Amino acid sequence: MVSLAELQAQFGSGIAERTFRDNRFIDVPAEQLLNVLSALKTQFSFNMLIDITAVDWLDYEGATDRFSVVYLLLNVDSGERITVRAAVNLPDPALPSVCSLWMGADWMEREVYDMFGISFTDHPDLRRILMPEEFSAFPLRKDYPLKGRGERHNFPVITRSEG
Amino acid sequence: MPLSPVETHLSESADREYVWTLNFGPQHPATHTTLRLVLTLDGEKVLKAVPYIGYLHSGFEKLAEHLDFNQYVTIADRMNYLSPLANEIAWHHSVEKLLGIELTPRCRYLRTILAELMRLHDHLLNLGTTALDLGGFTAFLYFFQQREHIYDIVELASGQRFHTSYTRVGGVLFDVNTDWVNRVRKFIREFPPVYEEVDRLLTKNRIFVDRTQGIGYLSREDAINLSATGPVARASGVERDLRRDDPYLAYNDLDFDVICSRGGDCYARYLVRMQEMLESLKILEQAIENIPSGPVNIDVASDMVLPPKPAVYRSIEGLIQHFEMVMPNRSHHVPREQVYAATESPNGELGFYIVGNDESRAWRARTRPPSFIHFAMFPHMIRDHQLSDVVAVLGSLNIIAAELDR
């Protein structure tokens, strides 16, 4: 079991913990994220990255930051799970890439970039993954509407004779 | 913020002019769904594979923010369409964790039986089509016949063969009857002979073994580092099964083994799936004989489930409660919290990360899709293999494009 006191001793008091049901959340300042994650991997053997995702807090009551990026970690041998959250804000949301720690982070970070426009520095191949390369918006942001006419109607149409 | 794409293809310099590029998919019979690979080949040797995905992207996660917890089940079961009920169970498992709902014993057993039927259903198709792609047509037909029986069982329970939308917050749509129980018993009786026949057709078949053994090797370290779960991870020696390690539903009461292999290749993944089907049958046998009686849904007084129809039509209290339950801002009492809960779906760990926001819809509902994470490993696994191994590796990873792209 990783304890909050150990992490705070190492990385200062900016780290907070929260528990809901059986999920443990560790909130980390963005600038310390990579250090904390790498300590969790090497010292506390959270050897599997289950998922990376993000949440857009626009208009969420009581929210102070625009986005949270969420890292779900698992210790395969003991089965212990922990969730690490870091906040990022506009205009230039960016976090360090964790591909150097877990190779599996590659596509997960690409998806977060594709859907939320949060970029990951030092990612080996940060491109859009689900949306086409020409797409200009970030669909899972809260200011992107569910319905409406837009990008799709501007896609180039290639006829059979041109193709 | 435009980013320049990095170089994704090996350049055709003068000393590499023999390198050629093959576009595999998005419409190709062996991909089974809409996937596209750009393969860089030296003769028939794959030097590099670059997957391009997103052809089936339909914004499921965006829709989750606009549909309530019961409506979104119709979208969730369209993710992995080989095992729709497994997705529904995973979705409502997470929602119920967020809401703090404890299911009734009958519902836990019923969902366990359905989840195991779905595991059989998924493995039957996966193994059948893997054999089909590698030239074994018979196994495919035998297994598809069995899938029909599972469709019939599911239809009898929910009224739908395929996209059942059967689970609800706190229970399921309808209870099952004795006829259904007998149908499952009949399936448990009739399945093993067919299984044995296919086992004899494939497991020691020289051609099948040659095409899969040593192909697409994934070491234990790589499996963990690349976030593999489910049969793919277990075939590489990662002893992890959420049914045992993080028991949910009724798995704590049931006796079964976690199947692992050290092989790490396509053949090991085939063997793990084959053995898992026998374990699923074992679970089914125990669960179907021990279904508790009692209500299938949680108590109506909890204000979490719709009241029964007679109460809605014949009493004003029932009508009011029904009305409130279908209003997104008045139904479930949702904590403003975040929760992640996962189930062992046939393909691996299928989890949902849900953010609650007072009303009966998720503020954000992230799916952890096993197909997406397994397909990311594909370029690592196929390097330096032959072109014909592409279909063997794709089949052994069981990539479902609808779940991949969501």
C-alpha cells in the first residue's frame, strides 16, 4: 500500500488524497506529475497503466480548473489500484508524456489529445487517432456541441474519376 | 495548435528501393471489421505496420454525456457487439458503484450467467473466425451453430437477440422463468460434444499449429508494459482475472480456475480461450442450479428503479414515482464524485470511469476499451513476421472495431 505520507515526504504537501467507495485518488500538481508517476512505477511497483483519460470541467459547479487528466494505475502482482489526477488549463494545456514509463500510454495519450486538445510533450508520435487529420476541433470538450452542422459538411468529396 | 506528423513510413532511399507499401483494409474480409493497416514490406516480411483507426468513430462518449444511465445502455451494448450483454453489465456495474447500489442476490446470479454466456459467445466467434482466416472452415460453422443457441437464450430473456439493452440501474428489464433456466441447462448439456469436436479439429491440427505457434509473441514484461488484460495477458503469463482478484456479481460464490499460459504466442492465446470456455461452462453449471429466488430488481422504495407497471397504471403514487424516474433532473441521487469500476469482459478489462453531477446523466463516461489497447500492441507484435501472419495475430487479439473506435 502506498501511503500519502510517503508521497508527501518525497514531493511536498501539494499532493492530496481522496477516497470514494474503494477508489483512491491522488491529486498532483501538473509540474510534479512525471516525478510522482515515475516514483509510483519504480518504488511502489504500479507496473501497469490501465488507462489515461481527461475530464472537461467547463460549467461544472465548484470546479476551479478546466481539465483534469486522469491516470489509472494498477499493481499487477498485488492488485492494488490508484488513480492519479492532474489539472491543466487553457490556453495551452500540456503535460509531460508517460510513454517512457509505460509503452501502453502511446495511444491513450493520442486519444486524449484528439478528443480534448491536451498535448503531451515528448510523445513519440502525437497525432489525431480517431478523428481525421484535417479535423480542427476537439469533440469531447464541453463547448463542442452534440449536434450541428460543421466540419463534416466541409470534408472534401472525392469522386470516382478523381480517385 | 497544429502539430507536424512524425514520419510514419520508412523512407524509400536508394538502398531500400525493394521496400513496398501495402494498404490492408479498411474493407478487407480478414479484418472482419473496419480497420486499416499500412504495412511496409520487404518481399513478404513486415518491416513496419501503422494502424489507422477511427472509421467507425461515432462519439459514444459524447453521447454518454447527453443520455441518462438507463438510456446509455443501448449505446454501450453496441461497443463490443460480440458480447453486448457483457458491455451492459460493465456499464451498469460502474453506475451502480457510483450510486452505491447493492444488487439483489437473484440479479447477481442472473447477470453472472449472462456474462458467462457472453464470454462463450465472444470466444466462439473469435476462435471460429481465427480458424476461418487460417483456412479451417468447419470449426467456424460448428461454433456459429452454438452461437445461435446462445442468441436464443438471450432472446428468451430479453426479447432481443443481439443488442438486448437488458440491464437497468439496480436490476434487469424482465425476470427470467423456468423455461429459460431449462434452455440454459440444455445448452450446457449439448455444448461439450461440439466443443470436443472442434478441439479435435484444431488443437493438434498440423496446419493450424504451424500457422499460430511462435507467431505474434508477447512476453510477460511487454504484456504488462503495454497494458494488456484478459486472455491476451493471461496467455503471456500474467495471472490476473478480475473475476477472482476483484470479485463482483456472484463470482465469489463460484468455483473456477483462471487459465494462464506461458507461451505468449497466437497458439497460447487460442489455448487460453479454449480452456476459458470450459471454465465458463463450469461457472454456468453452478450458477444455473443455484439461482436464488426473490426479486430481481432492488426495492422500489430506494427511488432508483422504475416501479412495476400495475403500480404505475393503478395508483397515483406509482405514477408520480414513474414520472420522477424518467426526468433526468429528478430521478437518481447522484453523488458529485468520480468512480472507476471494471469487469472482466471476454476481451479483457472493460471499465467505465464516470463523473457524477447531481442529475441522472454522467458528466463524463470514459470507456476503457480492451480492443483499443490491444490494437496499440499490434505494430510491436507483427514486426518481422510474414504478411500471412497478419491475420493470425489480428484474430488472436480479437479486435472489435466498434469498441476500438467507439
